[in-house]
Amino acid sequence: MAKSNRCIICGEQIGEVGQLCAWCQDPRVEEVLRGLINDIDSQLQQTTRIDIKMNPTFSLVADLGILGIRHPLLASFSKIIARLIVEGGKGIRRFKVSDLRYGQKDVKPFIVMLHDFGLVIYDEVNSEVVIPDNSLLLKIKYELEVEPRRNPAAAFALGYVTLKAILKTLEITKQRSVEYGEGVTCLYSMTKNRDGSVKIIMPKSFMATLSFVLGCWAKGITEFSELDIHKFMVSRGVTGKEFNEVLATLSCAFATAHGLYERASTEHLGRIVIYRFKLAGEYVRLYERIRMRQRTL
Amino acid sequence: MSYSIKVRLTNNRCWLCGYRKIVKSEIMLLPYICHWCSGEKVIGLINDIVIDAKEYLNQGKLSNCEDIDVLSFVADIGELGARHPYLKQFSKMMSIIAVQVALEHKYTPDRLVKVANGENLSEKWARVRECIDFLIDVGLLEVGEGRYIYERYRPSHLLLSLTASVEVVDVEKELPPRIAACIAGYAWLHGISTTINWLKEGAQGEVKGIAKLYAKGRDGKLSIPKSFTAPIMYLLGHLASGHDEFSEIELRTWLSSREILGKDADLIINLLARVIPSSHRLVNLVYDGHIYHFKFNPLYVRMRERYRERRREREV
């Protein structure tokens, strides 16, 4: 991968030492994330339904996925997932990669990522995508048929692959440096400049937000304010309008509503007014449960 | 008391936390106090704590102040007060009065003069008189009759009952620090509550509550002991609003609008983070890799919930 001076997960400038920042490298993040993914995988094997409304584990993943749905780059990936879910539900299981571009030049890394996590089978020879019978996408489709009303099950797929990709990235960085097309970099777009140099663009406003939310959750921080997230975002280059959008997303001001925070209130700190967010109680309990399980293992 | 305090209060300032108001409408709407310190929730919480603590102190449970959440909270407040360079003399005076009342059922102001700050004896006496006056305000002393100061301003029933419980503790000259902090903390909180009411009523007449202890300049200008009152009001206000956590940045931002910056703000944060050795348990610390996050002691969060529940029941 081209040399980068930024954390490959959240985008913080870190110089040329390693690929991860201190926030993402924190062992608590990996530990809790692994616990969460293991929990999801074991539940997916045991249950036939992906009940987002009742199951806090699935709900958390869907809520994290919702954070990215509005991002221009990730919106294309959401569309790909949506098409696979809808067409797969009709019985169409084979798709041409060229039909899944949705404005992106190269969706192959994302397709490969879906292949790695078992959501699809990528036939490189014929440049085709096949949905296997045991795919998570089909389960999501069945869930939407059972409970079509206000069901964010589709966001679950994006959240699930993103979290798995982050975990994979954390695992790879322990052994070697991550190359483009591995781990979370599959969600990034690569362009070539006129001089032939390669530029990788990451969806920072999503990845930095996700990293902050996930990091706070994994570190046991259940409340934070606009000032905290602002400091975090500024060091990752998310400022101005972009930061306002992040704040709007977190406070459910956009049409895509998530249930991450049970309270998003304003507070007067003397001369300024700030937003305060309080994590939903069910996610605090989920964190405690995962931590407890990790300790007993 | 026989002496009168002539002080000048400007209406563009909160005389508890030190917030300076810039907007004229803000000054006209609420002079002498800020929105944070005059909120219904924070006043309710302080009153609940004071009433509950008084009840426990009347029952002689001071020696168990570690096991009772409200007394432990009060002791934590008292401990922060004992750290303040100006207010610590009054903490010492309260401790001396409590010990002497416990042993002899009276107090001698001579001993108080020894711990008072001042360039000369008259200044030191003025501090002692301020302290006695303050203790009358918070109900630890009461006005009586007699020749001596300890008869004219005799220990109240509350002070006698709390010192009765001190007797069981091995007291010779000094109280155990936690018990001393608990008595002082009760006085601080009661004093804050009295001052809030006085400021809300327009700061008319003689100064009341904790403001009596503020240092006075020769021109009658009061100096707010901000490095004590501001963090206390922040903690109480934040707890009363139903929040369980806050970060270093939030606290710094809040303090900066109270003109507490740089080293002073560092000192407060270090004290809360117990980087400066302290035995308070107000907040627990989480370091996220960048900044400190403070979490209120779960005992105090439960205490707050108990009071909220009680208030809700009363309203119903």
C-alpha cells in the first residue's frame, strides 16, 4: 500500500510510524470488537431471524451501519447491498460485477470483502457475483418480509462488514502492514493522478465517526459531548460543514434514524451551547456482557 | 452579629461560580447569579443533600460517614474546600470548634484565632467573627445569652448531636480528617444553598451563606474563592442535570467562561483526577488516550436517582 501518514481506520495524522493511531490501537477496542463479532456470528448460526428491534447486538451493528448510509461513497456500497438483497429475494442469485457499479469506477475491493466475509461468492473468471444459499443477505431479506415496518435490517449488512473489516485490519497490523484491498481499505476508493501517483481516499466522516463511537463504547465511555467529538474530528481533518453533518447524523437530525443514543440534549456551558450524547442503556449492558464474557474466557 | 458588612456586588457576575455575563439582557434577567447556579434542579439537589445530611447528623451517624452515601458526598465536598488556600482556615476553625464542643461542650475563640489568616490580630478576629457568623447561618451555632462569645453564639442542637457522635471516635486535639471534612462539607453546602437563595432574591441586605466567608478588599469588593465554588457548582449542576459523566474538555470550557484558565484549571482537574493526593471519591477516572473522562461515583448517581424519585413521588 502506498505510504500514508494517516491512521488507516480513522484518518488521524500519525506521521510515518505504523498504520494505526493510539485511539484505534487501544487493546480494549480490539478486545471488545472481537467479543461483539463472535457474539454476532454465534447468534447468526443459532437463529434464523435477524431481529434488529429486539436483539441489542444486531441493533448496535445496524445502528453503526446507519451512520455510513448517507456518505456518498458508502451510499454506493449500500446500493449494491440493497440490490443483492432485493434481487436475491426474487431468486436471482447471479450478477455481473459491471451491473453493480453504481457510479464507482472500481467496486471489486468491496465485492472481494463481501466474498471474504461469506456474504457472496465472487467468480473472478466470469466477473460475476453469486449469492450462496446460506448468505446473510438472504436472511436479511426474510427478516424484511417478516417485519417490513421501519426495519433497519439492510443497514445491518453494512455495519457487519465494516466491523469485520476493522477487526481484520487490527489483526493484520499486528503482523505486517495492511495493503490496499485488505481489511477496511476495501471500503476506500483508489484513484490515479495524472502524474501516475496513486491516491487513496477514505470516507473519513464515516470512518472517524465510527471509530469515535466504537472507541468510546469499547472504553466504557457512555457519555460524551460535542466538544469531545469535535476535538477528535479536528485532528482527523473533519471540520466545518462536514463536522456539522456528523453531529446531525449522531443526533438523528437526518431521515436515517438510529438508536445509538438515548439522550441527545443541549447544555449551556456559560457562553456556548453544546450537544451531549448518552449511549442507550441496552448498549451499555451489552458492553458489560461482552466484557464479562471476555474476562471469563 | 453586631458588626455590619458593607460589600459591593456587581450584577454582571455570578457570585457563586464567578461567571461574568456579557449580554445585557442576561444581566437584567438574572442579576448576581448565573443560569447554571440558579437552576431548579441544582437547587433541589443541594437542598435534598442538606436535608438528608442534617437528618443523618442529628441521628449521630457522623462516625459512619464513609458508609452513608450522602455523608460521604458531603465529606468529599468538604475535602475540596480544605484544599482551597483561603477557605482552609475556616475548615480548620470548624474542626477546632467541633473537637472542643465534643470534649468540653463549648469553644474558645482564642484557639480559632491561631488558625486564622491575617496580617494582624484584628484581621484574624474578623475572620473568626466571619466564621462564627457563617456557622450561625448554616445552623451549627445559634444565638444565645451570656457574657462570653461561646454563650452568645452557642453550639446548636445539631452541632451538639453531631459532636456527641464524635465522642465515640478517639479525639484528642484533631478530628479524623474525613469526619472534619464531613462537618465542613455540610457547612459549605448549606452555605451555598443559603447564598443561592439570597442572590436569587436580589442580594438585598447583609451577605448570607458562603459569601460571608469571601475575602473582602478595603473597598468592600468581594473575591469569590472560584477555584472551590466553581468546580463544586459544576459537579452539582452536572449531577443534577442527570448526567453521569463529563470530560476534561467540557470542564475546561465551563471553567474558562468563569475565567479559570491555565494552571488554576489544571489544579482543579488534577485534584478531581486525584493526581494531587486526595481521598475524595466524587469521580472516577477513565483515560481515553487523549483526555480524561470523569465518571461520577455510582453511589452518588444512585443517591441522585433516589432524590429524583422522591421528588417525583412528592409531586404526584
